[in-house]
Amino acid sequence: AQMAGEGESGGFLQVSGLIYEIDTKIPTSVVQDEKGLFVNVSGEYRVKNVMVGDQPLDLKKTYKLASHNYLLKNGGDGYTMFMDNKILLDEFKLDYDALISYFVDTLGGKVSADSQYLNVYGQGRIKVIVNSEKPTCIDNGFIERVQGTGTIIETVLATGHNYGEWVVTKEATITEEGVMHRACEDCGHEETKSVAKLLDNSDSSSDSDNNTDSKDIDKLPNTGANFEIIGIVIIAVLGIVIAHLKRKENKK
């Protein structure tokens, strides 16, 4: 990847089963020794978004790969990172014999009309980015990458706002609406909305109290009317008693 964007290089690896991007805007930070052999990467990686098959690269996982002696055993073109790996199958077949076998045995000796190999630009597994701009919440970004002798531009859609939770900044009262807001965690854009006024229950409570008082008053005993009734009953009883006494005297 350190050679990408600097013209033709025989040391640029053409891989199978991998998908990745090389961002040439990032200066290469590969450290080499005095013989031009790879030592390490001291800064930001140019290679990004590596996929092995359809899965993201797992740096803690052990993978198997196949290549030629020049790369795996001899550290060709400075690729020394494979030289101390365990070799599972050695001196199996010459590289051109492997290519011939694939062409004859797998492809049947011809490239069909619907073959992926008819595309001179390949499968697009390796994307060499020469210019890019990240999308924002509201604006699209783009990636400009090499294709053949020219470049193509791919649009990267805006991400949309990533809002946090609504937060009340002004409490609602009986007379005034409240206010709440939320902010985008990526760009800081804020949204606000009102909070409805609180219900005023004071008038209904007063009416309820008045109604209760009126009902309670209606339930109170009418003392004056009750005394009148008792007096009438007493007079009637006395009249009956007097009349009965008089009848007894008349019999004598």
C-alpha cells in the first residue's frame, strides 16, 4: 500500500479473497531498514475497511494464505512479515502451473461471455482513493478512486443527524409553555419544541368545594321545623289524655 499512488510498481500485491481501500491522501508511515525491508508502521494506516470474504478483518484471528516462495519465504519486495510464519504446504506447484490448472480445469479452457474476467477493471476489490470528503449530517461526501488510467467519483450519502435525548430547559407552568431541546451528537445542531402548559385545577377545586358545602348544608337538620312538629305532637297527646279523663269523670 505504500507504493499506491506513486506510479506503476511490481511490488503492488494483487490479492484474491480480500477487499480493502488504500487512502493515498494519508502519507505512508511504513518504516523500512537500510535494505528496504519492512520493519513496521509508525503512523496512521493507509489501508482501511479490510474484509476477508464477507467478514471484517479480525486482528486476533489466524488466517491461511497461499502465495509463491518469493513473497512468503524470501521477503520479496520487502514483505518480511510472512517469513516467520508456519508453512503448511511447501513447494507445491509453480505459480504459472497453478494458473494454467485454474484456466483449464476450473474455467474449461475459455473465458465465457458472462465471466467476471471480461471486466478489464477487475472486481473492484482494491480501491485506491486519491481524494475524498467525509459526509456530514446534512451534506453528501465523495470518494474519488483510481479506475484504469482515470478515476471515478462515488457519492457517499449524508449520515443524517444523530440526536440525543430530549432535555427540558424550561419547565411548563399554568400560564406559560415550557421548552425542551435535543442536540446532534455529531455536529451539535439543536432542535427545540414546546411543552404544553400545566392544567389549572384551582377553579374546579373551588367549585367542587362550594358544591360540597351546599350539599352538606342541605343535609343539616332543620332544627326550627323539628321543634314545631314536636310541639304539635305533645299538644295532641295532652288533648287525648284530657279527653279520656273527662269521659271517666262523666261515668262516675
